[in-house]
Amino acid sequence: MDLSTTYLGLELKNPLVASASPLSRDVASVRSLEDSGIAAVVMYSLFQEQIEHDAAEQDHYEDFGGGSFAEATSYFPAQAEFPRGPDAYLEHLSAIKEAVGIPVIASLNGSSPGGWMEYAKGMEQAGADALELNTYFLATDPETTSEAIEQRYFEALASVRASVRIPVAMKINPYISALAHFAKRLDEGGVDGLVLFNRFYQPDIDLDQLDIDPTLTFSAMYEMRLPLRWIAILDPQLKCSLAASTGVYNYTDVLKLVMAGASVTMLCAALLQYGPPVIGRILEGLTTWMAEREYESVRQMQGSMNLASCRNPAAFERGNYMRALNSFTPNA
Ligand SMILES: Cc1cc2nc3c(=O)[nH]c(=O)nc-3n(C[C@H](O)[C@H](O)[C@H](O)COP(=O)(O)O)c2cc1C
């Protein structure tokens, strides 16, 4: 069975990529992902704040999740300390590149274009095979227009695109009103891939402490339907490759996302909760299903269920929306 795929111009042995997460904080964990069959790894992000602020201030920016993933730590070495600062990040990236044969994608994460983006060059020099740019930003100011928000992404892409030769992907969020247009502009701006989607963390309120509870919750399985829909819509309309991130847990998710047009599917919560063995289980399920249905390759399936042949995707989506609502019958 040929599971190979091409993402950002990189030839990958299968469509499973470890998305940015604490799993890349140590070399041994990345090696263990490789040994379990992962095709590529995205490193945890180097944040704009880590580049622009000194070490004391950095402590203010807590790393994702803190100690809220007790179960996850049983699969991987304890990671109390990990390379955080910009130089340490680049050294760590080089060490990972030395240790594994799979492509390693570095991740740069910020909210406004600026000098910190120079680190893209450092990532390229440290051996990154590609770069993922994450512009996590929540538009809370009612005076800020959607054009201004989108402009941040376009400028960020242009700045990074101009400074490196390696492929550049952008991890975007779904809360953009004209997402297809936005994606097309990034495509025209030279992005090599879009990661759909960045999962915005949503804080809770702690009623006992009357405080904000920033604990991260893992995605639920049904959340893969959001990237599924958008990949099916965007795949026929863009040149760049598409990666699915959010809610990928099992081989059926991978099949659906690939059929919608994803070049790769990214795993984070599945790996954090079930450890590297989940990779082998997904690959086995994928291979068995494909063999039973006489598929020979992943490429053969890619995009087979996208909306290329749909003349009016908006009307199609609206029709399905009404059909879904009307199909529900409440109990008498
Ligand atoms: C503990 C944790 C740490 C993460 N760290 C990063 C990060 O450094 N950079 C980034 O772009 N995304 C980060 N993410 C987001 C994931 O890469 C992924 O996009 C998101 O969790 C949705 O995928 P999932 O449903 O497979 O978890 C993190 C997610 C988790 C749960």
C-alpha cells in the first residue's frame, strides 16, 4: 500500500504529522514518534514574546497547558525544563534534525509583524525543512476592522516569505468572515500550505476562586468536521497544500480528511492522550480499509470527496444545513 503524500513540497511516507506540541520539547520524544511511524514533526512554537522579552518577563507567558496533562506525561519523559529562549530553540531544532530522518517543521508564533520574524532565517539555518507561521491573535478591539486583521497575516507571510527559501505554511483560524477569499490571498501571496485550523483556547471561569481558569481542554472527535468542511471547499480552489489540524483521532478521520483534499492530517491531542502507539493503530486501520476497498495509494483518494464538481458550494452547504435541521425529530 502506497501511503505516501506530498506536503509543502516535502515527500512524506504517510499522511500523519505530529502538530506543534510539547512532544517536540525533547529529542527522545521526537525519536519515539519517528520510530512509531510519524511522517514529519512540527516543533512547538517559538513565540514572539520569547524573542522580544527578557527571561524574567517570559515567565509571565505560561507555556500551554501547564500541568494539566498528567496522563500525557506517562508516555514521554518529564519536561519540566525545555529549550524556550530563541537561541536555545534553534540549538534544539538542530539537535532534533541530527537525531531523526523525518522532516522537521519549525514553528514561529506571534501576533503582529515585526523584527522577531527574523528568527525564521535562524530556523532555516538551523536545518528546518519548512516553517509553520502561527499568528494567533484575538481581535477584541471594536475599532479594529477585519481588513486590518487580515492585513497582519498578509504582512507576516510576505515578511517571512522574503527571508527564507524553505517552504512556509500558515496555521490559520476559522473565525474569518470571508475565509475562502482570505485563503486565496495567502495562496497568491506565496504560502506553500495552510494548516486548518489553529484551535483557539477558550478560558473558563473558576466559580470558587472567582478567577479565570485558563486550563486547556483537548479537542473532541467531532471537531474534525470543521477542517473537513473547509478542506473540501478550499482544496479545488487553491494551489497550496492543506493540512488538517483539530480532532484527528483515528484512521476514519484521516480517510475523510484526505478524501476532502488534505495532504496531511496532524495529530496532537491523540498523541498527548494515547502516546506514540496511536500512530501504528491509525496506519494499520488506514491500510486495512484501503486494501478492502482496493485503493492502491493515498494519492488516489486525495480530493475525491472535495467540492470540485459542485457548481454552487454555498447553495450546497445551505441545502445540507436545512436538511440536517429538518432531519431531527424530537421525542414525543
Ligand atoms: C498542550 C498543547 C500545546 C500546543 N502547543 C502549540 C504550539 O506551540 N504551537 C502551535 O501552533 N500549536 C500548538 N498547539 C495546538 C496543536 O498543534 C493543534 O493545532 C491543536 O491542539 C488541535 O489539534 P488536536 O485536536 O489534534 O489537539 C498545542 C496544543 C496543545 C494541546
